[in-house]
Amino acid sequence: MIINCPSCRKPMSSKATVCPNCGAERGELTDEQLSELSRRRLRDRIYRLKMASYAAISVLLAAAGWYFYEASDLDLTPSTGPLLLVAIGSVAYVVVRAFLFSAKRALKTH
Ligand SMILES: [Zn+2]
């Protein structure tokens, strides 16, 4: 079984007592505790990614609001700002969703 080093988080064999990457000892942690630890880290990561995806959606909503604000005012010359913000928000959202997808899959296999 492959676990993550409790010290450097690099993958290592659960049979190894010392991490080949950083040399940290696994100490008294059992396989069960270690896999619970990596599951907890994945859940933390999923939580942060969810927050990031909400932030990306907020950026998209703000961009839409900005766009319609400029579009509704005939005196204003529409700027590229809102479109730029939509592009940034969309890319960020897609990237975050991709990370979220792989983190959820990793959680299932742990
Ligand atoms: Zn390590």
C-alpha cells in the first residue's frame, strides 16, 4: 500500500519505517492511523478546493454584474475588463474543478 509521508507528504510504501525522501521516521503510527491521516488531508484539500470554486463563481458573478452595468449605461464605453474577468474566472473554475475531481478520486482509493 502507498501512503503519504507524515512529514514531507511524499508517497512512500507503508512497509517502510523510514521515509526514503526526507528520512523521517514513521514513528508509532500504524497503517490505519497513517491512512486516516492522508484521508484527513485529502478532505481538507477538498474543502479548500470547494472554497476556491465558490470564489471563482463569485468572480464570474461580479464580472457579469460589471458587464451588465456597463451595457445598461449608454454613456459608458464598454471596457474589456468584464470579459477579462470572465475569462480569468472561467479558467480558475475549470482548474479548481479538475483538482477537486482528482482529489475526490484519490479519497475513494484511500
Ligand atoms: Zn518524508
